[in-house]
Amino acid sequence: MPVTHPPLPQPPPVSPPPPPAVQPSPATPVDRALAKVNRFYSLPVVGILCSLWAYLVAVGAAAIAPRYLAAGGARELVVLVVPMVTALLVVCIIFWVYLASDEYVRHRILKCAALTGVIMAFSTLGYFCLEMLGYARLSIIVVNLYGWAVFTVLMLWVLYRAR
């Protein structure tokens, strides 16, 4: 009687490797644009820059509004309310960035605010002396925009170094 051996076990079928993980394409053009921007800039930096841009546009609109709008509610809204609301937006975004940061970055943000205050104090004192010598008076909006620019540059430097 011939000896029969049990059949040899067959190796399991080899499944093809899974396809590489592909990130789904964002659905809307705005999402695609934000995805491209976020490759280079972090979300806090984009928020600060966009809110500051909105503030500068609002201040520009407030500066030219009296020339084109008649006296009344619309002109008062554009001149008074829109720049204040956008300035509040900038402050809120910076505060949210402050709250979302760790202790070291919070300390650096507070140092940015203090350094901006010192720079603004000395620069306004210096220009006050120049006004006493005969230079033209400086509008407070110029001082305001100068202060925001100094603080934004310092803040963006802190966020860049924290990356």
C-alpha cells in the first residue's frame, strides 16, 4: 500500500501593498488656498496678517470716506465703527494666539508689548521735541499705525522663532 503524505500547507496569498495615503483635496477654492498658505505660514501668523490687513483697509476707507459719502449714518459708520471693529478683531486674534501659546511664547509676547510701548514712548517724545522746533504736527492715526506695525513685526518674529 502506497504511503500518502498530507498536502503541504500553501503560503497565504500575498496581498498587494496598500496604496500610499493621499490627502484628500480640499473641497472649496478657499480651503485649497488656505492649504497652500499654511504650508509656509502658521495659522496664527495668517490670522494676524489678515486681520491687520483688514484694519489697514478699514483705516484707509475711513480716511477717504468723508470725501465720497454725505454726512449721515453711513459716513459715521465707515469713519468710526468699522476701524474700531477691525482693531478689536486684531486684538482678539492676538489674544487668542497668546492663550494658545505655551508659557515661553506668552512671556515673549508680553515682552513684545512692553518693547512696543517703550519704542512708541520714545518716538512720540522725540517727535514732540521736533514739533516744538517747528515740524508739522503729526496725526494720531500715524502714531497708531506705527505702533501696530512695530508690534506686528515683533510678534511675527516671536511666532517665527517659536516654530
